[in-house]
Amino acid sequence: MGSVDTELYPQASGAAASLVAVHTAPQPLKLYAGWFCPFVQRAWIVLEEKRIPYQYIEINPYHKAQSFLDLNPRGLVPTLGCPAGPDGKETKPLYESNIICEYLDESYADTAQHGPRLLPSHPYERARCRIWTDFVGSRIVPAFYRFCQHQPHSAYSIEEARAEFLAHLKTFTAEADAEGPFFLGANISMVDIALAPWLIRLWIFDHFKTGGLGMPGPGQGGQDEVTWARWRKWAAAVEERRSVQETTSSKERYIPAYQRYADNTTQSQVAQATRSGQRLP
């Protein structure tokens, strides 16, 4: 996530503010975050799912401390400050949300202390998990922003943007375990976490876009009803997850951020990449 607009609320609110309050004390592992950023929320969910001690540090995107820039000269969040050296006092950075998530799952692998692994132990299933995590990042997330940033003068219609986005959700859902409720089955995995932050932001289409999200309601999916019923089961399971709820700020705080996406005026690196047709940062 790159630069954002200065009018954004400066800190987490609602349930997320309560979670931040219990993670302000210094810890060897540090999450440098922006409360509004869905990429940050991925890493934050993993920290909570794995019950990992960490310090949450909010980064002001316009007034980045030199200590943060020394750690990550790109100045992007999420950045994970990882303990290194024999005394654990030295900090080394990791960035890119999916890489951070895998690092946390591998580094805190004791299931008795940190719960089930989020990547499967079997090599084939682990590879398949990565395929669909990549599908989220390379197909669903770009289509989300393309839909959100549509304008009347865009080279594509809002109907095309909506259809593209919903088609990717159907493809994703069709590959999910039939029983679920999560993508791989009974337990939450990295695939679910990869998409969770955008799932809980789907309301923005009904709020900002003519015609709304356009997802069929129960019994209205026609020949795709089985797929959409499976989507609803998956979505409910993810939305009810404590780690998802407690890393989410108050809805009204997101509106100014996504107003700028809906108007296609934000200067975030994500928005700029969407406008130019480039890969998301």
C-alpha cells in the first residue's frame, strides 16, 4: 500500500482499536501497519489466528518516521519487524503481505502453542493452496479495484467490471471444498485469509456504485445457485471469525478512503496501478 489521502482517520477504530490497545507494548516482533489497508489486515489476521505476541505500530503515510524508512526504504505497509541476532534485539524487515503471512506460519509452527498450520503439510495441498492464494492476488483483487474505480468515461462499462469481478468469485468458489465451510474444508487456511479483507469490504459497491455488487441473493442464482450458496457459506464462516472481526475498524471510517477509490481520485499505488493496467504493488 502506498501513499493515501491526508483526510483519512489517523488510527484504528471500533473493534480494531480495542485490539490495538492490547498490542502497544514493545515486543520483539513488530507489525508496522495502516489500519485502513486490506493488505495489512491479511498479516494482522494471521498474527491473531496464530496467537503470536506482537507490537502494533501505526504508520502515518505522510509523516513516516526515519526509523521506519531505515527498516523499509520503500515505506510500505505492512512491514514486519522480525527479531534477529543472538540477543533478538536487532530487527530485520519483511514486506509483501502474502510473504509475511507464510513467514509467520512457518516461524510459529508449534501447533500446541500457535494452533493449526495455515498452509497444509502435504506438498500437493500446500501447492494448491498457493495457486488459489495467487488467484486472489492476481485476479480477484485487481478486479475489485477495477470495479471500484470505474467512471462513466472509463474504457470499460460498469457492467463489464461487475461481471468480471463476480466471475472471478465464482471461479474461486467452484474450487472450494464442497462441505467447507472454509476453502480447504473445516479449518481456516491461508486462502481464506488472502481474500478475507476484501470480503468484508464488499459493501462499498452497494454504497458507491450504481447497481451495487449485483451478487445473487439466496435462491436467485439460477444455474449457478449451488456455487453462490457455497459462496454464502464461505463468506459467513470468514466474517464470523474473531480474527477478522477484531482487525476491522468502524464502517464509517472506511467511507472517506473508498470514496476516493469510487471517484478514482486517490493517489495510492494500488489505484495508480489499476489506472495504468499494471500489476498491483
